[in-house]
Amino acid sequence: FPAYLPNKGTKGMDARPTILLFSLLLASTADADIYISKLNGNDSNSGSSPESAWSSLSMLEGIDVSATNNIFLERGSVFADERLLLLNATSIAIAAYGNESHPRPQIAHLTNPYRLSCISLGNPNGVTVESLHISGCYNGILLYTTSPSTVSSNIIIRDNFFRDLLSPDAVQEPAFAEWVSAVMVGRGARLQNLTVSNNFATRIESFYRTNQSFVESLYLRENTVSACYGNCVQFISGTDQHLQDSVFLRDAPSRLFLYGTTDLILGTIKGNNSVVNSDFNARGEFEGGPDGCAVDFETSSDGFRISGNTFYKSYGAGIMLMGHADSPHNFEISYNNFFHTGCAQAAGDHGSITLMCPGGTKPGGSVIGNNFGTCKGIPAITVPFPGCDDDLTMKDNLFEGLDFIPEPQINLNPPPVSQKAAELTALFTAKSINGTYLRYTLDGSRPTMSSPIFPQNGLNFVYPGPALAVNVRAFPNPAYESAANVTIPSITNGMIIDRSRYAVFPLPPKPATKI
């Protein structure tokens, strides 16, 4: 707001009434929650209660964030081509209010303005962003700091739905492609204690990225990502970074990137890092692309544990260890399941685990207790460069005598066409082979033996409603297990269901019957 705002048609008049009104507006929001609604709001209101909600996100640009507790957006609202911008926010939650059966409040960039984020948080500390629907923007949530000496900390991003975050660029062929991301840490930013959990994302180019920034203590847990086109998760620089209990479903690029794409790419990170108890289902690649691996150690990471995961039918290798000027060291690849990974890639990076040493530097670490189900003629461990595995310790891995339970089959039966129903119901069903039972989750996490048993009659979902991720996984029934072989639980199958809208179009009139 400028210091002086003369009233229309009152050239030269005193601006004190306008300044007084603005001061009262700020005073009304001090030490209080702020409410914004596209359904019931008005920018002439105080914004201090659901009954007096604002209507526009731009009203936040005039508030004192140090005197604000929470910012609530009403469920069912759609903030079209608006942005939520906060600088120096501390101990603030950005969340939803209203009927929990309604869709999450949506920030949607319908015209996809170039390089504009839906939510931008500068120098955030103790900020939580939860229960929002974010679509169409260049980046979903941008975290940045305004100076090299500033360190932001204790940020939580959870229970959000991201979709259709795509670059307007026509091609993605050059190196250092500027992929659009659901969560982006801006250039040069320094962050500590960032948690991204229980989110769903579909039709995006990247789920988590950094840009020459440093993140210490990162936790990506219980997220589901489907149809991710670029490098979905990038651990490029920082320390103590963790991916846990998450699901990646059928990710493949829609455009050619000359250096290949992967679900998880690892850079020069140090310390105690891990990828555990996650499922990588059918990572793909653009036709002719050179990669398509689920996990790619691209440079000299030091200290990384990959354990308890399932890699299933990736185009390239399940895990590729690539050395350039240097190679990854002190890694542990343990107790993972690999099934038919790297069977389609014609380049060197095929098989379950591939070791690449084009510069002569050799990766060093251990491969322990893994289960390998390979395709005919495709090795479990591929070593295109002789001697590249000299510093690799291998023991207690199984290559035969394994029964991998097939991927469960899922189906969403659409609601019957109706012109009158305010709510419509769809039926989600799942099946597996005899001798197994299905477990499922709805919160983005990978199903476990302790997850609920999937109902025989399926799950009913009412439209409209909040988006959710339905993940289903098959486990062996001990009564049917083979005495000769080891039975391995299936890969997680699932889908992200957007229930924010369901349009029912009128049926065309029947033609008149001729008599």
C-alpha cells in the first residue's frame, strides 16, 4: 500500500481517512487468525473470522506477519490466478477451514504464468502449509531466503494435493532443465528441518527440487507421486536427507531430456542419508532416452542407505551408480526387492543394479541381503566397465527360489450418469491372486502389514470431495506360502483420485418418434 492514496475525484485532498482505515485493518488482524473464502468472503471485511472472511489472497500482502497466528482458506474455494506471498513469516500455519468433506481450497493458475509460484515463502521459520490443492503454477510452493546468511528452519508441508505443474517450455532437451516442481527450494537458500509428508502429486515435472541451495535434515515421508515427468526427487546438496514410506507410480517423461530422467537423483550430499521402505513402480523413459532408472547416484555422495524398498519394472536399472570426476562412497544397498528392473533399456544402464565408471573412479559400498527377480538374459548386477565393481562388497543376496506376488489390479468404476444428484459415488476395487491378502492406505503412505485390510466389496468414494491417494499392496497369506520358495510382497499399485469436481452433462433429447 502506498503512503498516500487520494480519493477518486478529490485531487489534493487529505489522505488521512485512507491511512486511518488501513491502520484499523492491520489492528483488527493483530495476534489473530485470518480467514479467506471465495465462497463467502469480501475484501471489505476484517478477515478475522469465517463470518467476516476476505475474498482475495492479495489482502495478505498488507498484513503484519509477525502479529498473525494462522491463515485459513475455506474448503471449496478456488483462487484462480492468485498467489499467496509471505515474507518473514514465523510460527504461522497456512491451512484449510470449513466442511472437511468438501474439496481442499485450491490455488489454481489457469493461464500458467511463466515462472510464478502459487505460494512463495521468503525467510520462513516455523511455517506449516497443509490441506491445500495447488495446480497450474510454475512451482507449487517456493521456499527462499533473501540473503546468504539467512537460515530458515522448521518448515512442514503436509496433506496437500499438487497437480498439473508443467513448464511452458516447448522442449526439455538441454542440461540443467528448469523443471517445474511441487516443492522448490530457491537459489542459494539455506534450510534446516524441512518435512514434506502425506502429500499427493500427479502430472508434474518434479516433486522436490533445490537450486544451488543447502538443506540440512530433510524428511520426505509418506508421499505418493504419479505421472512425474522429470527427475521427481533431487537430493543434490545438503546433509541428513531422507525419503521414507513413499510410493512412485508409473512416472515417465512426456518430452525428451537428453540426459535421461529418474525418480530419485542423488548429488554431492553428505552425512546420514537414506531411502527406506518405499516403492518405485514402473519408472519409464521417453522413447530413445538414456536413463529411466528408479534411483540414480550421479556424483560423489557420501553416506547413503537404501533399504527395504521394492523396485518394479523400471525402464532402466533399479539403481544406477555413476561415477564422473568422483563416485559415490560409503553406501549400503540392503534388503531391497528388485523385480524385472532394467529389462527394456538398450543402453548400458540396464539390470537391477548398474555400475558405471566412465572416468575410471569406482563406487565403494555394500550390496547385502537383496532379492533379485531378473528378466531372461538380463543380469542382476551390470558392470559395463570392467573393474568398476572392485570396491563393492556383496553378500547374502538371493537370485533364485523367489516368488514375487504380482502387482494388484485396481479399477475405479465411475458414478452412474445422473442429472439430479448433488453427490455421486464411485466404486474403487482391487484384486490379487489366491493365497494373498490386500492392505491399503489413503494418506499417501506405502501399505504395510499393519495397514487396514482392503474390503472385499471395495471402497466407495463420494464426489465432490478432497483428493486422495489409494494405495494397495498384496501380502502373502502364511497358510498358502510355498515351503520351497521365499514369497515376496507385491509392489504397491494405486491411483490419485481428484474429487474436486464432477461435471454431469445433460443427455441430448431423444429424437421425435415418427408415427
